[in-house]
Amino acid sequence: MNLAVIYPLYMHLRHSSWLLELKNETEPIFLSFFIPVGVFLLIAARRPSEHRSMIALVAWWHICHGVVMAIQTAQARIHGVPRSFMDVVLMIVIGSLLLTLLPPKRDVVVPSVA
């Protein structure tokens, strides 16, 4: 299901339809599933070493989200619509911080059978 929204997101960004036709910059953003990620990150925050993959996923999601927002901001400026890059910077900083604070991998100890 998540992969099904890649093509609509690509088309919105490729042709600036989110800006020129829809006049709605939030549609591509909501296609990136902001709300569910936050819920699962809160669950992962309780025991971060057990949820490394989830935290890494959220970190990379923020970075990818920031890249999409950078494309949108550049397109907006090309078409004369003022838009700040501050939200882009914020997303990339959050993703980078999450990667930096990611707990180290735990070694899995398998008990040997004697």
C-alpha cells in the first residue's frame, strides 16, 4: 500500500501540480505519512535499543521528507510563490539528530547447547 503512493507523489512533484493545479502543498506531504510515523516513534521511544530499526526508519523518513520539501520550495520559488526553506532545514536536522542518537546495535547472544 505504501508503495502505491510513490507514483502520485512523483507526478505532483515532477509537474508542480501540487502548486499550479491543486494549489495545495499539503497533499504531497500527507502522502509521506507523517502522523503514523509519529505514533510509532513514540512507541519506540520507550525502549529505543529494542526499536533501532523504527528509529532509523523515522530518521531516514525525515531526511527524505526534507528533500521532497526542498524540491517543493525550489518549484514554488521558480513559479514566483514565496516559500521559506526553514521547514526543509528542520526536517533534515531532526533526521540527522535521530541518526546520531541511534542506540548502538546490541550483540545477540545465542546460548550454546552443550
